[in-house]
Amino acid sequence: MFPASKTTKLHKGYLLIADISGYTVYLNKSELDHAQQTLTALLELLVENIKPPLHISRLQGDAVCS
């Protein structure tokens, strides 16, 4: 661990990275429209259910970073 300098503020908190494991394999074995609908539904559930103290930082591919 690095020592904090006088100008560095330390913050404690949570980090959540919800990644849909195996999505690429699933996508390759499924119909594209069906796979996209499934991914959209899963990501919407994640986004709708992330509550404080967490907040969404970004969506990246098949992952939600909070």
C-alpha cells in the first residue's frame, strides 16, 4: 500500500462490476435478436436495482460498473 501524501484524500466505499460471463459464447450460439433482447433485459434489471450507496459509473459492453 502506498502512503498518502498531504494532498491525497482517501475514500472508502464499494465497487461493483456486474459482468455477464459467457455472453460472447451465448451470443455465438443464439439468434442475434434473441441474444440482444436477453442482454438488454439483464442490463435493465441491474441498472434498475442498483441503489445507494452505489451509483452507476458507466456501462461498458456487457458490464455495469458501479
